[in-house]
Amino acid sequence: MTQQAWAFLGGKQVPLEDAKVGVMTHALHYGTAVFEGIRGNWNERNGNVVIFRLKEHYERLFRGCKILRIELPFSVDELCKITVDLLERNGYREDVYIRPLAFKGAQLVANLNLAGLEDEFMLVIVPFGSYIDNSRPLRCQTSSWRKAMDSSMPTGVKLSGLYTTSILAKTEAVAAGYDEAILLNQDGTVSEGSGENLFMIRDGVISTPSETDNCLLGITRDSVIQLAKQELGMEVVQRHIHRSELYLADEVFLTGTAAHVTAVGELDHRAIGTGETGPITKKLQDLYFSTVVGDNDRYSDWCTLVSPSGG
């Protein structure tokens, strides 16, 4: 017998099959929603799910809500508890993907004004395997689609409408036989992957696009920067990166909640370094993986441990 799955909608837990919105929902028509992607990693040895940096994800959700003028009836701490309670009830004993969504729930179309629209919050949790195969370096393509400028669409938070560009870029890359897309800014500098931040290593220096290069202010990005500094003693430079610099890099890797830390072995038919996972990337992969499953005690404050119960 399949266990009942539960969601959170309308201020309460409901069976997943009953968590529905109407066809007139404003967010459905106009993308007026803010979401987060949060990982829960199963630790077999300890028998619990480890949610990685839960509070920081909800803090970023609130920043996106401020931009879209969404007011939620919950605090960050309350949303954390709602998430833990829902995960416990679902009882998953495997890796999960946690998807909160704050959205304009008004049953109203033909309205381009955010003022006065009803706000809603929903949360779903689903089993989640590998988003990208981390065991091998990725083959990437520079996308023909360009990253939106922050002056057109705020890029530092996860607004639903913003991700149309990422979907087009990813679809284009996969259709051409690649694993992932790299998006450039309007001026040709590097921004990020379709769903990941980007790092480059050359001559022992780690570089990543700056926060003004229209990339998401990623929580995995921040985690890797801290791990590189504190565990490897390496500084991370945030600056403009030109496309050609990636071709000449010793190592390139991508980071994200879904992708973890994944090496890039090839870009536009050019091998990055040796074409294999580089030594610094491998060290950061190992550090990150041990941290997100709760096995690195130095970063235990990043982890929320949840023991599944089911219901």
C-alpha cells in the first residue's frame, strides 16, 4: 500500500491530491510567485533526513516576497517548523526536494497591478534523486539565450517568471546533446548555469561571477565560498568573468541545491583543463557532500535533522 503524501496549503496540512489552485489564479497567468528549492539528504547511518540551511532559504524567500509585495502570515521560524512537521508526517526515508511557493492567489486575470491581490503559501515535499550526474564532469554549451538583467527582472531571488529563460537554455542544451547550459549577460560576461552558480579555478585562484552579474545569490554558492576559505585556505574572488576565460581555466564547476557541486569537463567542444574533475573541485565536492548529510560537525548549525514518522 502506497503511503499517503501530504502537502501544506491554506494554512494546514492536506492530502497531496487535494492541494490544488484554481485556473484563474493570478500566479498561474503572470508568474507572480516566489519559490525555493531546499534539499533534504537522507543519512542512512543516523536514520534521518538532513535539511540543508533551511532558515537561509526562507530568509531568501522573504526577500523575494518583498519584491513581489507578498505578505505571508508566517515568520521564518514558523515556516521552518511547518517544513519539519510536514517532512515528519510524509515519512520519507530517502533524499527529498522541498518546494515552498509564495504566490498571488487571487482568482483574477487581466490585472497587472500587484496591489490588493490575495497572497497564498504552499509547500510540497517529493522524493528526489540526482538532478545531475555528479560522478562525471558535465558537457556544457554556451546558451544562445542571455540572462535577464536585474533592471528588467530581479535576479538575486527565485521569482517564478525569471526561470523561463533557464528552461529555454536547458532545453536548448539537452536537445543539442549537452548536459547543461551556461548563460551569458547582455554584455557577454558570464552569469551562471541554467539552475546553478558557476565557479572557475585558474592558477590556484577561485573566481565566481559577482553579485551584480545577474546571478542568483545562491545558498550553495555561499556555502562553497565559506568551505573554500575555511577548509582549503583559499580566497574566492567575485568579479566579471569573460567567456574565453572559461575555455582557459584549470577547472570549472557548478553549484546548486539540486546539482550540489558538479565539475564541468567540456564547454563548447573545448576541454576544461584535463577534461576530468579537477583536484580542487574534488576536495570541495567531498567537503560539501559530507556537510549536507550532517557528517561534518563543524557545520552542524547548517543542518536540521528530521526523523521520519509517516502518517
